[in-house]
Amino acid sequence: MHIMEGFLPLEWCLFWFILSIPVIVYGIYKIKKITEEIPESKSLIAVSGAFIFLLSSLKIPSVTGSCSHPTGMD
């Protein structure tokens, strides 16, 4: 959902942002730990991030006249 389109109220945006902070911190911790143990994994992580970015930029028309996009996170 996009805030600029008015689909997501500011209160919900702040709620989900605060809720996501522990997940983001844990993710950064895990990435740091993995890259310290296996330095070669940095390139795989970079390519995975680029793939997810590219996949999320593909737009698929939806029934409502808007568009959806895959996230690559499943």
C-alpha cells in the first residue's frame, strides 16, 4: 500500500514502522554475522538484493485498475 495514494493512513504507517524495527535490527545482525563468518557470501547477498529489487519493479495490472507487484520475499 502506498501512502501517497491515500491507501495507508499515517497512524498505520507509524505502527508498522515501529513494529518492524526489531526485525530490521535482527536482519542487520544476521547479515553482519554471516558476512564475517563467510566473506564470499557478500556477492550472493548483493545479487539477491538486486533480484528482489528488479522483481518488485515489475508491475502487474490488477482488477481494480491499479497495479500489483511481486516482492520476491516468499
